[in-house]
Amino acid sequence: MTTDRPKVRITEVGPRDGLQNESVRIPTATKIQFVDQLSAAGFPEIEVTSFVSAKWVPQLGDASEVMRGITRRTGTIYSALVPNERGLEDALEACVDKVSVFVSATEGFSTRNTNGSVDEVLARIAPVVSRAKATGKPVRGYVSCIIRCPYDGPVDPAQVVAVCARLLEMGVDEIDLGDTIGVADADSISRLYQAIARIIEPSKTTLHLHDTHGQAITCALRALEIGVRSFDSSVAGLGGCPYAPGSAGNVATETLARAMVSAGFDTNIDIQRVSDAGLWMRQQLALSRAASS
Ligand code: HMG
Ligand code: MG
């Protein structure tokens, strides 16, 4: 139902961030069915998978099959993570709608997650951004560890601003700020956005919250006050990053969407369908775990 209330955009990242950390094998057909159920809930964007090395993230080694197998709904953008030119090649062949490059604000996570320094990773993704844009694909630029790095500790907002500036210079269409290990609180979100707002309007960023300490909704509400209107979340709070020890899943989509509605905003997603998809996926994960034990 569309109303004249102000809108908040929710990108569902469960099929990618939610599943990348699962150690049991999830059948490709299950992933496809999962994305199709999420599509039916009306998301403006679903992050379907990652075209990363299967040696690094074995769970998403079927990225091409999943991207090709889903049923696309008009009005939903089907995006994927892309770490390098090889990944872009595969993503374009599989007809990705939007490309998400990713880089850390910190050296420790950059090395562990992408086998390169921050500068090396920026140099690696620069041709990905230019080629994606030349082929007409919008680009999201993720910056991880916006508050704290699991290897380097607390992060100065100036570090985040510096990496965002490099991504904007490259021409990314959207900056996505990742609290990778879910340690933000409302005050650290305010401090970060005070710094970020010098180079980009908060309304042009997306906030990607993990919910390790139950603070994600408080952070999202503070971000709303600051002017942020785009968030990532994962149905049923699935997920975590295999290279960020201690990271919990993303903020649950159902909880985030309800909080947005209570705050007077519309998300235009069907929360009942989202809940059903989350329940179904949790059952599939339980079945996969039982089959592997
Ligand atoms: P590398 O080992 O330095 O790469 O990894 P390489 O170029 O030396 O290649 C090694 C092997 O991987 C080669 O195979 C390549 O062909 C293959 P071999 O010759 O040994 O058989 N390879 C690929 N295969 C498929 N697709 C590709 C690809 N690239 C190389 N695209 C690399 C560098 C970046 C590839 C690796 O470190 C990697 O894939 N890392 C991804 C890690 C990852 O996905 N982490 C989780 C996502 S990030 C995240 O969760 C944070 C986020 O949610 C935001 C937040 O919460 O903050 C986004
Ligand atoms: Mg994440």
C-alpha cells in the first residue's frame, strides 16, 4: 500500500551477507527460491550474491547460477558484490543490475577480507567502477569498519571520510557505510555523520548495520534523525562476515521495517511476506545443517 508518508529504502542483503557465513552447503535451488520469495515482498533492491573467489567464500561459489536462476520482478534491482575485474566479467555475464564494490576503512580488515591494503583494493576496484558505469550499471561503494575494526580497533571518522572521498572520485553512485562487527551506538553514528556530511549528504548514503549488541535499531533511528533514508538489512537477522570474527548478522529486516513504520515512514515492503521468507529460510538452514551432521 502506498501512502504519502516519507519513504525509507530498504535493501535486502540476506541472500548475500546473510548466507555468506553459513558453513553448511545450501542448495542453489534453495537460494533461488529464497530470492524469489523476497522479490514477492516488494524490495526495491536485493543483494543476491557475491562474485568473489569461491576459495574465499565457498558458500557463494554458485553466484552465476543463482543470478541467472532468479525470477526478476519489475521494480526490484538485483545487485551483487564484485571484488575485481574477473568478478565483474562474471557478474555482467549473469546480467547483474547493479555492482557493489567494497573496501575497508582500515588496513587490518582490508588485508584479511580482500588480501590487499586499502590503497591496493581501491586500485583494484577503480577499473571495476569505470567499466560497470560504461556498461550502464549503477555502482554502490561499501566502506567497512566505519566504527571499529576487528583487527585494528577503534576507527577515526576521518579514515572513513578519506575512503568515501576516494570512492566518490571514482564515480560510485552510492556510498554504503558498514558497521561490519555491529558495535555502533547512536552517539558514534552521530559523530561519524558529522564528519561524513562534509563530503556527502547523509540522505545520499546507505547505512549497513550488523546487530551484535542489539543497538542497530537505535542507530537506525538516530540515522533517520540525521537524514539517512536508505538502510540494508537481512531477513531474520541472518548473517555475518567470515573475515570479521565476532560479527553477528545484519539488523533483521522485519524489525527494521516495523521500526521505520513506527517512526512515521513507509518502506513499501510487505512485512508479512518478509517474515514468511525469513521463517522459511531458517527452516531450510536447519534442514541443511541436519543433513550435514
Ligand atoms: P586473492 O587470493 O588475492 O586473488 O583474493 P587472486 O587474484 O590471487 O586469485 C586467487 C584465486 O581466486 C585464483 O584462482 C583466481 O582465479 C580466483 P586459482 O588460480 O588459484 O585457481 N579468483 C576468483 N574467482 C572467482 N571470482 C573472482 C575471483 N577473483 C580471483 N572474482 C579476492 C582477492 C578479492 C578475490 C579475495 O580476497 C576475495 O574474493 N575476497 C572476498 C571476501 C568476501 O567476500 N568477504 C565478505 C564480503 S565483504 C562484507 O561482508 C562486508 C560488507 O557486508 C559490509 C560490512 O558489513 O561492512 C560488504
Ligand atoms: Mg555486512
